[in-house]
Amino acid sequence: MALETITLGGGCFWCLEAVYDELQGVTDVVSGYSGGHVKNPAYREVCNGTTGHAEVVQVTFDPAVIALRDILDVFFTIHDPTTLNRQGADVGTQYRSAIYYHTPEQKTVAEEALAAAQSLWDNPIVTEITAFDVFYPAEDYHQEYFARNPQQGYCRVVIAPKVAKFRKQYLDRL
């Protein structure tokens, strides 16, 4: 089994992780930070916007079970890729929409997925597509956050509706 990894930023990493944990063929989802200039950043530093990092998830998947294109099609519908440095009430560069590709082939698929997704949105997509550099896992308490804290306010109000929408739109198709 040859696994692949793609790194995605689409606002709060808790939201992305909760959705990708449900996809068949995804073997691991780790919340963390990429795209910045500070080594080993901490959550508070990233939240302050001074490290240049985005909140991301690193998604490991089996391409024999799920295609990268399917993962990216989900990505472009579970967050708003047309808002620069913002997702809902979360504002700052750490919440930017980003795809950090690990191979030239992933870059091509990402560009194709972005072009196709543009028809879903009235405003231009601002997702950055950038070569992957480094990934720093977030602190342990961020991992599997939604699964461990489903009754927490943010989880009930923000994450649960995203997961429900995803289940309704995708689980039968993928």
C-alpha cells in the first residue's frame, strides 16, 4: 500500500480534521501548522499571526481507495475558498485557504480541482497552491478535537453543522 500525503489549510484545523477523519481511504489526519517562518511554533504564536503559519491538516490517504481529486473536491466545498485570510468569525493569515502540495503531480491535480471548483463560487477563489516545505504537528489537545469534545460550544455550533453537511453531500458518493 503506497500512501500519499497532502497538507491543507481551510480555516480552523478542527473543522477540516473532523471531516477528513470520516473519509474512507484516509488513514491519518493530523492538525498542525505550515507555511510560516518560525520553527516549532506554538498555538498561541500562530493565533497571534506573527509566525506566518496557517492552521492546516496533514491528510494521509490510500490513492487506491480515494483519489486526491476527491479529497480536494471535498476541500473546496467544506470551507469558503473565496475569503482571503478568513473563515467565518476566524480572521487572520493563519486561517487562509491553502494547498501545500508534496509532488508535482499533486500540484497539477490541485490546479485542476481549483479551476473546477470556481464554478461553485460567485467570487474568485483565493486558495494559495504552494510547494510543501515543513509541517509542525499542533499540540496534543488539538488532535481529534471534535471527536473528543463534541459538546464543546464551538464544536456544536461550527464543526457539527459542517460535518453534517459533508455527510449529506459526500458520504454516499465517495
